[in-house]
Amino acid sequence: MSKIDTLIEWINESKRIVFFGGAGVSTESGIKDFRSKDGLYNEKYDYPPEEILSHHFFINKTEEFYKFYKDKLNTEGCKPNITHKVLAELEKKGILSSVITQNIDGFHQDAGSKKVLELHGSIKRNYCMDCGKFYDDKYVFSSNGIPHCTCGGIIKPDVVLYEEGLDNDTVSDAINELKNADMLIIAGTSLNVYPAASFINYFDGKHMVLINKSITPYDHMCDLVIYEKLGDIFSEIKKKV
């Protein structure tokens, strides 16, 4: 039996699947990841991307932050791909319990997924640091320079920057989902971003599957590891589940 056949058999047997995804889930939508050889961290900027996307940089060099943010994190013209769509279908069928994502693009919701736990926030939500009023991503990306609220306050993306903590409620929900899943599919992630990567240790179900283009530190923990494009795998899942 091939690896994809094994995966599909396990999906058909499962009652509560959790999907844990990273940047690789959205690369086939045209979104650059961070850590691959073609990723954002290997491009040249005046400052390293890790520094630009930090809390202290946002506070102290807000205009520089937004130059990078608008240039590299704008998803206009990009759409959910086959992986996002199939996950939404699996949820509708009652097989998939939730999506836990490290991504901030909102594509899972755009594809129709309802239970999405965004560990690192979303570019779709932005708020005034003075009055708390919310703005969508179009307002921020179409603004000139630093986006400001009608009250005059600076608008901040509702994303978790370096040096900032994860949302406690989201973390609790994610851990609860992982503890109660009978199957965990991990996909499109290097599993090098902490604390997010460590959450998979809470899974105690039957099958842990990893789908990624390259080796991760957690491969040895998985029951099945597939090094292939996500789009190819989820196209097969769509046909056979």
C-alpha cells in the first residue's frame, strides 16, 4: 500500500482529525514562506525580517515596519488553494474537528473553514492602539505610510510579532483540540517556530502524519511521513474521501 493510500485509509477511519499547518500550506497560493531557500528570511533588507517583525521594531521604527509589511505580507490577488478547500470540505463532512494554523493570511476561513485557531493572529484584523477600533486588511494595505485611525491613533495588525506572547484563549483551544483528536495531520511547517511547534506534543491519538517538503525535528515521532507537495496530496484526498 502506498503512503497516500495509507493516509486516505486512516482519514476514512477517523472521527476527529485536527490539522496543524504552517507557511507551506499557503505557498501554492503564491504566498512566500519564511524559512525555505526562497523564503523571506533569505532576502536582503536593511534589517533582518526577524527584527522588522518584532514588537520593539514596530514601536520604534513603525514606518520601516510598514514598508516591509505592506510589501511582503499583502495577499491581494492570492486565493485559497486546493489544500484549504479540501480541509473545509472535510470539516463540513464532520471528519475534521479544527484547523490550527501558524499562518496569518486568513485563507482557511476564505475557503470555508469554521473552526480555525490562528496561533499568530491575522492580517485581516487590525486595531487602533488608542481607541481599539478595528480595521480590515484593505484599509491598512491601501493606506499611505503608517495607517492611522479616525481618532488619530496608530493602527497595529492583530498579528503576533516576535517578543509578543500568543493569545491564551487560542492556545487553550488548540491544546484541547490536540488532546481530543484521534488523528493529527501536520503539514507545510518546518516545526522550528516555538512555542507553536511544541503544541503537537499534546496529541495522544492514534495516527500522527507529517506532510512536508523537507525533514523536520519531529519526523521520528510520526506514524507516517510524506515528502510531497501538499496540493498533490490533497487532490488525492478530495477524490477518495
